[in-house]
Amino acid sequence: MAAAIAEGTRMPTLVAMRAIASLNNAVRRKLLTLVLVQDGALPKSRILLGMKKRGFGEGNYNGFGGKVEKGESVREGAIRELEEECCIKCTADHCR
């Protein structure tokens, strides 16, 4: 096996390999929502955006959304996030 390794490269140590395996196990996929509020019909419709006040993307404009909570559908999460972030109440009938 050592002969197959190019000169000047190092084999990963067992400690590093364990750290990588632990990191892979720690990473979990999360369901996220992104809500774009549309006013009117295309082509003259407008999109409501909010300005990020803190964290990643601070000072930039974005749609509304966030993490889907346990036991919640993506649609329910989107409706909840929209109300939390910009005080717009909507029902599932209004969502596409």
C-alpha cells in the first residue's frame, strides 16, 4: 500500500479518520423553507423581501423562512415562519 502513495503525501492518521467519521455522523440534513410573497399576477407582480438584521447575510434582502420543526409539514413551517418574521397571516389555501 505504501508503494501506491505518491512521494511527499501522507497517510491520514487514525485520529484524523475518526474525527472525519464523527463529523460526518454529526452533520444532519435539515428541512428549510423559503417563502416569497407575490403581489398580483405576472408580469407586473412584486415580491416582498425582508432585510436580514443579523447573522449570515446581514444587511441583505431575502425571502422569509427558516427551519421546519419536528412534526410539522414544510407548508406548515413556511406559514409559521412567514407569520413570525413579517406578521403576515396566511392559510394553506394561499400557498402554492
